[in-house]
Amino acid sequence: MWGAMLLVLTLAILTRFYGLTASAIWGDEGSSLLMARYDLTDIWSHAAHDVHPPLYFMLLHGWIEWFGEGIFSIRSLSALPGIAAVMLGMWLVRLIANPRAALLAGVMLALLPTAVRYSQEVRMYAWLGLWLLGATIALVYWVRQPNNTRALVTYALLMTAGFYTHYFTALCVLVHWAYLLVLRLQPTHPLKLINRPAWWLTNIAIVLLFAPWLPALFDLLQHMDQLKANGDVGWELPVTLSSLPSMVWDFLIQDDGDNLHWLLFGAVPILLLAVIVMTVAVDRSRYRWSALLALYTLLPLFLVYGVSFISPVFIERYLNAYALGLPLIMALAIDRLLQGFRLLAVGLLVLFIGIECVGLKTNATVDVNDQTSVMVEFVNQRYQAGDRIVISDMLWYMPYVYYNRTDALPQLFTPPLANGNSSRPNDYGFGTLVNGDAQRIYLDHLSQLPRGTGRVWLISTADQPDEFAPLPAGWQKVSETVAGNNRARLFVMGPEQ
């Protein structure tokens, strides 16, 4: 068993470190890095205006102080918890099943494309998976030994870490309570763990530990209109009937499956759902562990899908931590099928891993438009002291700052809207990261630029109408590069400037 675990660990390391630095830093990653540049006190206050709690940004701040801001270093902070989550997944399945099921779970979790992807981003999603799997393990220990106070203390700490990492930790709370309710409602030998004072006190302790952040959360909820105005929330398209199978395909192949034949598009998600339902239905064990894994995998998915008909939040990365449950419940199903339906079990295993390999290939294929680093390096090499750098969009601005090697402070172009209102970001969402230096960063009109060297770099999207048009009279373009979807143009100001 130890040798097999070492092989799974090696597989998890290879999949998460392969191509770790291949793709350029993108907008959300750039926002993490801008946040991490603040000290811990300021991270707390700025995260209060962001859409995510502060724990990950604080971890990233400390990590950068120790290991630097190189792309391998900063993405390793996600790769390492991603690898650890694979081992926790094996641990969890070993607790509730057997070594063979644990090994199957480890292999499929090591290869799970959505887990690999978010183990390679400078964001908090790999950490959330780690916290929630760890909390679920602690719950299993407590269910088996209700007098195990240490398990409940561990549970409280891990769930609190989850809440300080991402608000969707609340879905895991619902999963765990729903599981205890399933045990309570068993027709024979009901387990009344949900009634135990220790369980209620543990959940109260989580609330108390998270209480210092609650004022920030309530303030954020009161300013949702400002988050929507900045585009930090409310950008997701409304869900449709096809959104649910599309999400499953996103987890498995990193593609929404729109190009698949309609029969295949629907058949695989239905097959996986049927396998999960059957696994739970035939489970007559005292603890109904299959119900725990099924709830962990499906309840958040269906809840968020349902809520998204009212307010769209059906976003793959937000549900990534719960997608980790899919290979675990599938491992349980395959292990049980191997006892009497070996051919069917092997077929299901081959199908699942084969689909995962398609997703791994998608992850390893760098988008041709993903060349922000190439574009910024073009500017870095041709920059002259005194040049101005103006960027058209906040999502370009944040990764540009990471790659910028000049002494210039890049500026963000914020022209007035058609109705005359300002387009400057407000104090919520991404705006909180730059508003403190608004006078130096925001530029409402190109004509406001001081001459300096008389040279201006305009950074914008390549395949859209010019966001800077119309340019001031007399400006002359002297250089341009297009790298993927990125465009950098160098202008010399005209005499009228």
C-alpha cells in the first residue's frame, strides 16, 4: 500500500508541476498579487472590499516574503495544497472503504483536470479543497467516535480556515448537516449525532471564530451594486438546462462540451449521476459513507445551479473544491462493482480516466491568446526613462503590473462614459487595490498626459475596436506588437500635446 501511495503522490506532483509556468499570469491572478503586496493589516481591510476573504492573500504575502515573486514560486503555493488534497482524498476513502478504493480514488483525483488547473493558479481554490477535505475527514473520525473531542476541534479549525478562504464554504456546512440528518433518519438504528450538544457547540465555535470577519461580509453584501458596477460580480451568464452537464464536462475536460454530439453531451453526466445514485441506494452500512461523498459532490452543484436561475453564480472555480468528491465517490462505486461486475467496473474506470486524460491535454495546451508576458517584455526592452504606459482595462492592468520591469507606474485609462459619468472603479472589488493611488493611476483623458519623453505606450486588446480612440491630434505610431490577444503600441506625442 505504501508503494502504491508513493506512486499516486508522484502522479499528483507530475500533473500539478508539469507546465506550471507555461501560461501567463491573468487578471484574477494579478489581483491576488496586487493584494499580497500590502501588509497584513491592509490585506484585511482591502479584502473586506473584495469578493473573497483574506486568508489566501495573507498566505501569499508571507510566501512571497520567503520565496520571492517568481511565477514558479507563487504558483507552487497552489500546487502544494493541490497535491496534499490528493493524499487527503485517499485518506478519506481509506477511512470509509478499503485500500483498493483509496488507491483508485488517489489515481482519479491526481488526474482530475479541474483539480490540476486550480492547483496551477495564483488563487485560493486549491486551498479551499484542502480545508474542506480535511474537515470532512475530521467529521468521519467524529462520527465513528462521538467522544473524540480532538476531531471536533480539528473540524472547527479547518472549517474556519475554509470560511476565511472562500464564502462557498457555507455549502460544505450544508453537506455535513445533511449527512448527519441522513444518519438521523435511517429507518433502522438511527444515529442521533445531529442532536449532540458537542456538534452544535462546534458549529457555534466556527461562527465565533469567523465573527471578526462578519462586519466586512455584511458591508460587502450591502454594496453589491458597487461590485456589479465594477464587473466583479454579475458578469456570469444566466444558466440554462444545458449548464448542468456543461459544468460536469468543465470539471472533466476543461471545456463546456458544446462541440460534443448531443447524445454524448448528456449521456456521460447522466451515467455518472446514475452510478452515484446506485452506489448510495445499495449502501446498507451503518454510517452510509457513500451518502456523505454523494452529498459532498452533488449538493453544492445542484444548490448553486438552482440559485443561479435567480442570481448567476454557477462558476466552475467556485465549485472546484466540491468537484474533488467526484473521483472519490466513483472510486467507491468501482470498488464495489469489482466484487461482482468486474468488466463493468473496469469499463467505468477506463472511461473516467480516459476522459480525464482529454482534460489534462486541454490544461497543457496554452491558449494562443495567452501572451501577456510576451507583450509586456516587448515594452520592457524598448522602454525609455520618462515613457508613459497607459492600459485600457483593469483585467489587463493587474497582470501588466506583475510583469512590468520599468520604473514607470502604469496608468489605467478611465474615460468618461457616454452619459458623462466617470468610469473609474469604485472602492469595491478590484477597485480597492488601486483606488488609494487614484490620482497617479487613473487617466480620464489622453490629453492629460505630461510630455515626459513625448512617448506613450498604449496597451489594449488586439481583436476589439480601439479602446483609446479617438487619439489626440498629431500622435504618431512608431512601434507596435501583437502577442495573442494583447497589443502594445508606442506613440510619439504631436506638437499640439
